[in-house]
Amino acid sequence: MAAAPAAGGVARGRGVTSFQRKAAAGSRLAAVAGTRPSVRHGQLLLSSGLPSLDCVLGGGVAVGTLLLIEEDKYGLYSNLLYKYFLAEGVVCGHDLFVASAKEHPDNILKELPAPLLDDTHRNELGEEATAVKSEDFQDSMKIAWRYQNLPKMEASPTTSTKFGHYYDVSKTMSPELFQSIKCHSFYLPEELSLQAKMKTCNMNSAYTRLLESIHRIIYQEGFDGSDPQKKQKNILRIGIQSLGSMLWGDDICSSDTPEDVHSLTKFLYVLRGLLRKSLSACIITVPAHLIQNKAIMERVTNLSDTVVGLESFIGSERETNPLYKDYHGLVHVHQIPRLNSLICDVSDTKDLAFRLKRKLFTIEVFLMRRRHVTYAKKVRSLQQLIRAAISTILRHPSVRKPHLEIQRLRDVSDLTRTRGVGPPPPNSRPC
Amino acid sequence: QGKFTLLRDTRTDGSFLVHHFLSFYLRAGCKVCFVALLQSFSHYNIVAQKLGISLTAAKERGQLVFLEGLKSCLDLLFGEEEEQSGHPSPLQFISESTSNLKALFDFVRTSLTPADSDSWKGPVLLVDDLSVLLSLGAAPVAVLDFIHYCRVVVCSQLKGNIVVLVHSNEDSEDEENELVVNSLCHHSDLILWVEGLATGFCKDVHGQIKIIRRVSLELTAEQDLVQIYQYKIQDKNVTFFARGLSAAVL
């Protein structure tokens, strides 16, 4: 790739846009905390707070982009992702902007999951992870043995990374971690009493105020590079909860023919403009399952960069279906952006599922495991047959290397166990 | 000359065609007016550099007139009054109650009308992408009117070309979008329809492209010529091959 000079589109002297190439020569920009450049196009990436989601998204969430989460039915898991994103911001030292219409941002911040930073915690987590892995291994792939070697899409918890952290959902973050973090909040019921200063453009007033607030913070705190004195660049992580729901004054979730179909899309367009020109990233959760008019969701998807949909099994027949019993829901990646490049890093596996273990929430490749008790019995009886065959063969005087033969027979039994072929006739020689 | 090309994508991203046409026309020495509604200038610039063209240099020469929709919208909504003296914003329809794209058309016309000092070959209008205008509140009829006016000026009067990207989906519920797309299909001279594979995601074949030459518009009782290829996008170019004959399979 040619060492192109950074082309920030800043001919008007406005300052750094988030799309400036950071891959040139290293000395250019002291790395902003909590980011890393993408291998493909030098775009700065942030961790979404969930390392397995970062893998799915091709490394992380790019600075200047929008991550849209289509909420699951009761909003439980999407809320978790929202909190993970903000928690990652706290751990990396980024500034936060928390916007919500239903929960006060202070309460949201109190409930952020605690990061697993100690070695002791990491070991505990490692034990839990290996315990799960060993119980899986006993009923390892019988039919779908080809999938056994696929990566589980989960980075090992024992590797220490500065990019991407693990969080313990059962504990909340201690207030000391917040001390150096600037948190800006937007709680709609409080903001409605103030006057809107922005030119309205036939957009819902709640959205207008939110945009105004975001624009003000970006400008005042210098995230758009407008303050050249500021040496230490930082990222602004914006989190907006349940956008489009009735609490925001929008009726797209409650009516088939909403009054104003364009408010949400206009909001997203203006937000896109704000994100592109600043060092920020945004996560928005949208109750997509409530939006009757599917045309709106199509437009919303086109106006967002990364779109991930969560489908939880709560209340559906899949909750009790043994095929899905390892997981709590499915993950659908609807869109991944192509930034500064003709191609994007899209992962090969499209069947993803998530599960919430006691402490960890992970996204994994969806594997159907069939556990047949009767089949296991058959395999055990087959193993006994083979052992009997081994002992009769070993008694034969012409047998020369007993240990090797036992080894090889073990492989045969492994083969039959995982491939599910019929049992060999008892008199056959080992191969 | 005087052709209207429609880029249409379904289930996949057809923006690689936009990058191609941009660098193609710039290299050919045409004056290009690029209405980029969806991405920032630096995005197009970086991809164009991979394809061998510098957009900043083209802008400085006056060969490229770039309307960055995102920035223009922000200036419109958050900008001070003084900045807007003289020229109304091309995206004025967002803040007005009438969904009238006249300001945008005026912008296109003034940027492509040749000045005396210009020595460029024919003008080209490139739009990425038209479906965004619907999301911003423009009525479908207004969008079609805008395209019609542009065709009159750019294709008929100035003998230039127009290339427009639209999104469409098969069972789309977005009727306004389908209306615009179908109408544009009937009026285009060339349609490049990029579709994701019906069988789903494939690492080696990113999609298929249908090239429809609308020979039937010439009223010589001939059918449209349709060619279908599959493609794979790489870092700096796109390879096309006949269906089923991707390099991974051969």
C-alpha cells in the first residue's frame, strides 16, 4: 500500500477528522488511549467492550462510526451491550456521553459491570472457561465433527490485552474508576424543560435537543479538533438508549402510520455527520421489533455503519428446544461498514449466538450439538468390543510391538466415535 | 455522451462502482460534480488514491466539485447565519417544510455549466446515493423531478453523463424507494445491477452484477441486452468473471 499522506479532508483548516490515516510512520499521532489502528486501512478502532463482538466486527468499532444494536424482545441483552460499551470507555479513560429517555444516566453509570483487571479474577474466569470447555469436550462432536476445530470466536481470557477487556456482570464498577472520567449526560425529562436553540428542521423535538447537546459537547470539549492547544486527544463514547421508542416522543413503535416517518432518519443522518468529523463513536439501541413500518428500519440500516441484531430465546419455543440449550439467543450481523476501502473485514461465520454465563457474556459461533444418550451407550459398548479385540490380538505370539498397537487402536476408536461410522467387525485387524 | 447510468444494489454494497466511475471520469479529463451524501470526503479520497487519483488535486484544479452532504447538513443546522450569506445551502430542503430539491439542482447546474476558462471534456454528475434523499424527507416525486431537471441540463444541453446510485431490496417495504428506483430504471440507458448471491455469503464471490443495456429505448424493436457476471472485490480492483467460474473454483 502506498504510503499516502494523510488526507483528512481538512483543506478548510478545521482540524483532525476521524478518518485521517494513522498508519504513517508512527510518530505522527501519539496513540489515543484505548484505540488501535486497523490492519487493513489504518482506521482507528475502539473496543466495543466485548472482545468476541470485536472479532465479529473485524477488529472493533471504528472511530467516527455508529454501532446500531437492534434490541432483543425485552431489551435485556442489548442493554448489556450498551453498558459494556460505556464500561470499556471508563476503563480506557474515554469521555462518556450517556443519553436515555427512561433511566437517569447516573443510574446507568452506577450499574456498569466491573472490569476483570486482576490476575486473580482472570484465573477465576479462566477456570470457569476451562470447566465449560472440558464438559463440552466429553460430548465433543459426533456428527458435526468438522466444526470441532473452528475457533470459538472468543479470545482467551488469560491473555492480557490493552485493547478489549472482560467484565464481570455480577458486580458493578467501583466509583473510583469514574473519578478521572468526564461523563456528560442527557436525560430527556430534564432536558425538555429547556429551550431548544437549534434550527428545527421538522424533526422531533427530543431528537433536536439531543443533537444540539451532542454538538455542543463535541465542540466545547474539542473532539472535532477545533482546539489545537489540546495535546492529549481523547475519544468521546456516546451511548443512546432505546432510540425511536415512545419515550423519545416518536410514534414509529406504536403506530402503523406514524406521523413523522423522517425524524429518526434525519437524526441519524445529522449524527453521522457529527461522528464523522470528530473523534467519537456511538452506540444506539433501537427497539426494532416494535417498529411496524419496516421501511423505516431499512432506511435506518442504510444510514448506520455497523448494524447488529440480537434475538433472544426468552418466551420463544427455542428456549426449551434442546438444540439451543447452550445459548440464550442469536446474533445477526446485518451490516459492516466499508471504510476507506473497497472491501471490509467480514468474518466468515455467519451463524452466531450469544450466551450469558454466570459472569461473562460471549458471542460464539453457533454450533448445534446433539446429545444422544443411546448413541453414547452404543459407543461405549463398541469401545468394550475393541478392547476385547485388542487383548485377544495381543495374546497372539506374533505380535511384536504391543504399545504401538494399543495406541493405534485408540485412534481407531476415536475415529469411530467422532465420525459415527458403524462398528468394525470384531475380527478385523487394526489399520 | 448524454447517457444516464443507474447503479442499483440489492442485498449488498454497490459503492465500489461509484469509486470506479469517479476515478474513471476524472482520469478521462471530464468535469465531475460529485454529490456525496453518505460518506465523508476523506473516505472517497483514500479509496481514489488506491485507484490512482487524487481528489484533493482534482478539486484544486477545478475538475472536481465535491458536495459533502454530511458537512453541508451540519453547516445548515448548526451554522451561524453569517456563513450562509450569498449561497443558499444545497440541502436546504431538510430544514424547510417544502420538500423541494431546487437548491440542490441549482448547485449542480452552476457547478457543471462550463465557464470560459474551462477546458474539460463533457460534464458528469455523480450521485451517491439517491435513497438518502428520501430518508431526509424529500418526496419521491421531488427526487424524480430533480433527476429529470438534471437530465435536461446535463445530458441534453451539456451533452454530459449522469451516474446515480440507488439501493433497492426485493421484498422491500419501502414503497417510496421502490417507486423511485423503478422509475429511474425505465429512464436509464445503462443499468448496472449489483446483487448479493442468492445463496448467501461467499468469501470468493462477493456478488453478481447484471449489466442491462437499454437498447429498447432506441425504438429499433430490439430487446435489452443483459449480461451477468460475478465479481470479487479486492483491495485495489475488482475482478469479474463468468458465473460459476471464480478462481477459487477453477
